Amino acid sequence: MIPQAPELNALLLRVASARDRAAFAALFSHFAPRVKAYLIRLGAPAALAEDLAQEALLSLWRKAHLFDPAKASAATWLFTIARNLRIDAMRREKRPEWEAEDFIPGDMGGAEDLLALADEEMRLRAALKELPPDQVQVIELSFFADKPHSQIAGELGIPLGTVKSRLRLAMARLKRALGDAE
Amino acid sequence: MIRHHPDEALLLAYAGGASDEATALILATHLAYCQACRARMAKLEAIGGGLLQDLAPAQMSQGALDAVMAKLDTVLPFERPPRPVSRDGTPDVLRRYIGGDLEQVRWRSMGSRLSYLPLFRRGSVTARLLRGVPGAETGMHRHGGQEYTLVLKGGFTDATGSYGPGDLQVMEGELRHNPVADPGEDCINLAVTSGRLKFETLPHKILAPLFGF
């Protein structure tokens, strides 16, 4: 049984609060091989993927105090760390990122509270597995191809409009699965 | 109130890490203004987390865990770099590219009513700031590629609608428009374009290439 979101979040919170090395080792054993697989999917040579996976987990150790389980699950939080490391290392660009302190007050239109995403991770993963294959494909390529959707469309031999409508359909299904009324 | 948002594909490309730097900058700046899209973004990133969880693990090298454990005591906890104080509410993510606040920009003039500041160019994609006095027209144009425009101050109107602070306009290809700065204060936009703009009228046709548009 692989550890699930609540358990992984709890381990990460132990790292944050107590610098718990055993908790870190458990997170490393679970996540490092997955981050390495993610980087290999995106075209990193195995040696670079190994280095970046180690670096991502070291970042997790250094940044654990910034983790907020009300905003993201441990997996999602680490995904964003790995994503940004990859952009830095493989594309040699910075990733411009908005920061929470950046928030410009005054826009309350369409405001919705950030959901407690951690608890939803299992439902989200189950819903992803239920999507039709053509929708899963465009979602996966959005995360694993490092290409704009126009190029993804070209390689799949379908119009960009079709890629976009598949994404919209997929997102609508995922939101429904998460019980979002929109 | 923000009415014009990035579509699912654009935001998903940013969440997945596929956006080029200029597009990422304009989306990050939109997020600084738009709470609704920050919530959308959190959900899209959660899909990334879900996919990561379900990837078949790759074998780490022998001793990888020990090597990293040995480093834990040598690294310092991450500290956010001190944040410069913006005097006019310029989002930090944009400040880093401008090198200061919007009110500190040294505008380059392009005629009497429009001015601009190039931020950076990567391949065929350019990020720049544009400023127009009330009533200033960009000139009717089509697009060699995509044109993303984010209003930072003031507003503009064209045949597709009206845009105010935080609104993101996406134009591409054969869509034509002639944005006109709204009355009141100057309109300041962040614009990201790929390919050249194709102006239809003189003198824009002649002048635009001189300014790199």
C-alpha cells in the first residue's frame, strides 16, 4: 500500500515542526522515485533526474515550514517544487510566480475560498482514472510534455480547438467529482 | 471586478510548467490581481500532485537516501528573500522584471500619445509594458501569433469589449482590433506577443517595425 495524502501530509508536518528525520526518510522513499519518474517523463536524462529528485527532496526539508495543508497536499506542494526546479535546470529560465503577499485587494468578484485540497486528493486521482482516454491524454500532456497546447495539438493531429474542448470537458468532470458547484 | 480571465488551456500550461517565461509572467501577474484564478490554479496544481502520486516510481541510485540525509544538517532552512516595498501596488512578480515600481518606469516615447518599455524577449516571444494617454489608439492590427494584454492601470476598449485592471485579453491570428485607452487616467498594460503585429494603417505600418513591434 502506498501512503496516501493524510499520512504524507502528517509526515511533512512532522518535518516542519520537529525536523523529524525519520519522517523525512519516509517522504524521501515515497516521493524521490516519483519525482525522478516525473523528470524522466519530461525528457531529463536519468542522471539529471536523479540529481534533481534529490534536490527537490532537500528543498522539501528546507521549505517544510512553508507547507500549508489547507492550501495543497504534500504531493501537490512537492509537485510545484519539482516543476520549478526542472524549469530552472532544464530550460534555464526563471519561473515567474505570484506570491501570496502579492495579493492586490479589491477584487472580490468570483472569489471563492481555497478548498482544503489535501482531503480531495484521493477523490481527484480516482476521478482522473475515470476520464475518457482522449481527455486523460491532453491532461497528462499538459504536465508531462513541456509544450504549448498548439504544439500538442499538432503532434496529435487534431485542431487546437479540440484540445481545448477536451480540457474543458475534463476539468468540468473533475470539478463535479470534487463536488464543486459551478 | 475582473471579467476577462485566461482560459483553461492557458492556465493549465502554466500549472504544468509548459508556459514560456513571458506567458508565465503575464499569467502570474494576472493571478496577483485575481483571486478566482488563484483558486483555479490551486486545483490545476492539485492535478499535478495527483499525477505525481500515480506515476510508476523510478529506481533511485544506491545510497541516494543516505547522501541526502547526510546533507540535512548542512543546509539552512529556506527564508523568503526580503520583499521590496511597492509604493504603488505593482505586483512583486512584475517588479522583479521592471526593476522597480510602475511609477518609476522610464518610458520610451512612441509618438505623442503612446510609450513603451521592453522587458525581455525569448525567441519570438516579447514582453513589454505599454502606456497610452486617454483616447490613444494602438492602431488597427492583426497578429502574427498570439497577443496577451493585461491591464495594470486605467483601461482600454476595442470591438471585443472593455478591459480594466487585472483583465487579460487574448488575441490571435486573424482577429483584428484597435484598442483605445479609456478616458480618465493613462492606460498601462503588460503585453506579451509572439510574432509581429500586422498593422493596417499608416503611419503604424511604417513605425511599428522601428519600435520592434
